[in-house]
Amino acid sequence: MTALHRRHLLAGLASATLTPWAIAQPASLAAAARAEGRITSVGMPDDWANWRATWADLQRLHGLAHTDTDMSSAEQIAKMAAERANASIDLGDVGFEFGPIAKARGLTRAYKPSTWAQVPDWAKDADGHWALAYTGTIAFAVNKRLLKEVPRSWKALFAAAPRVMIGAVGRAAQANAAVLAAAHALGGSETQLQPALQAFGALAKARKLLATDPSPALMERGEAEVFLLWDFNALSYRDKLPNAADYEVFIPSDGSITSGYTTLLNVHSKRPNAGNLAREYIFSDAGQLNLARGNARPIRVDHLALPDDVKKKLLPAAQYAAARALKPQLWTEEVKKLPRAWQKEVLGA
């Protein structure tokens, strides 16, 4: 057993004292997970970042049946906290800022996959409680059929004031990041969201702001002219549409935010080995390529050989010139204030 695996095992055994279930050594992890037989996730639906392929692989390779309930990052943490020892959830997938929040609330279990060293330090918890598996940058998906003049920047978007769908700000990491991306473009930051709140407030006052979570069905029906989405969602949703040619997807030219998502291993899970195996597979070459095929940028992208067909699924690198990486040490605290600020300053509630 390597020193790295020995550290993994000690971390697993330490967390196992919180449940009556033993955590397997890495060498026997697959067998232990197979004995548990299934895995239950939240916030990891088939169409998001191509999770479908990963669940199919875990079923094919290890016999793990799978079910998922889609919910926002905040809802996932709330459900884990409410259920505690009566856990129905094995793992979830939450936005960058929610990883430290879940760890601080004692809801997560540490597990470092064997490719841990290839995950950048900025993208992982030193103890192994969370790590970004993939990144996303906020993009515009614009219905060119409904909007003849395509706004290519946040300033142009707010000046044109089309119908904009942003999602559940305060609960969903994607919607939260859209607010921060707008703030960044308008001169703000993680701790200075006022420019974005004012701009979105004007849209809301004009009844042009939609708080529904964007989906392929809503895009197909043209429920808004502009949808604010992670780049991987915007691209994969568009690819599913019968009217895909109606939509153009791009990163706004005056700025955006790059963030990502981390799995959370529920400390109270009754199937801890299945959860650990899922994380191990997600960070393997095969798991990372699955995410890339869902238009997401794998966290280990510098260590992967991406096939040409996968490279074509990603937006040109030049579009990301004005995008800035999230500063989680500032955002984790600020995002806690966002629900109230959004309700008061944007929705007028």
C-alpha cells in the first residue's frame, strides 16, 4: 500500500466512526461498493455535464443501480442536514462556494481519489472534503430568432433589456455566479454586487427578469430571449433542441466568472463505499472525459488527451479572455447575504 493510499485509508476509517459502516481500503473499494449495490445522488441529473454516462459506467462496471433527484446546491445541503442519520443521499454535486459551507456544517466525509495530486490546490479542500471535478463559465444563450440584435456584453444586455432567465438566485450556484459575473463586468466584485443588483433590478421592474431555472424545454419554447447559464449547460442544452439553430452561445465580452462544482460525500451515508467509488471514477480519465463530452471543462484537463470530437464541443479559448476565476475565500461569506439582498433590491420583496 502506498503512502498516499495509507493516508486515504486513515481518513476513511476516521470518518467511518460516524456511521456503523466500514470504509473499504482503496484496493478493495470496488468490491465493497458492489456489495452496497446502489448509489443515490442529488443535483446530478443525466443531462447536467453528461452525468448520464458516468452513472451508466458505474452500473456496467460495478453493478451500481442509480437514482437522482435534481435540486439546487442549497437544497442539497438542507436535505443532508435535515435527514442526518436517516440519510437517503450518498452524494451530491454543489457549486464551489457550497463545498466549504457543507464541510463547516459537519455534513461531508473526506475522500481523496488516486488522481488527487493532479487537482490544482485552488480547486480542492486540503483534507479531501471537496474538490472541483469540472469548471464552468457563465455564458449567454441568445435566441437569435426572437432577438435580432444579439447583445454580446453585459452592458449591451442591460441596455437592450430583453427577457432574461437567470434561475433561483440565492439557491443555485449557476444563478449566483451569473450575478457575480454581471457585477464583475460592471466594475464590482465578490464583495461589491451593487452594480449587478441595480441592473437586474431594472430588468425585474420592467418584468423582463425570469427566476425560473433554465432548461432545454424552456429554451425550445423561447420563454426568454437570453438565458444565463454555465457554458457547458448552454452548449449541451442547445445541442438537444430541435431548433438549435435559433441559439448562439458565447461568453460575454466584458467579463464573466469561472467557477466549478464539487461532489459532496454525505457523512451519514449508509453506502459510503459506493460514494467513494463514484468520486474515484469521476476523477479518473474516463470520468473526466465523460464530463468533457457534456461540454464541461474537466479539472484535470491539463493531464488528459482530449479527442478531437470533444475539443469541438468547447467554446474557443479566446472567448474566455475577460473571464475571471472565482475567489471562494471572499464569495463563500458574501453568497450567504445574497438571498436577502436579491429579494430586497431586485425583486422588491
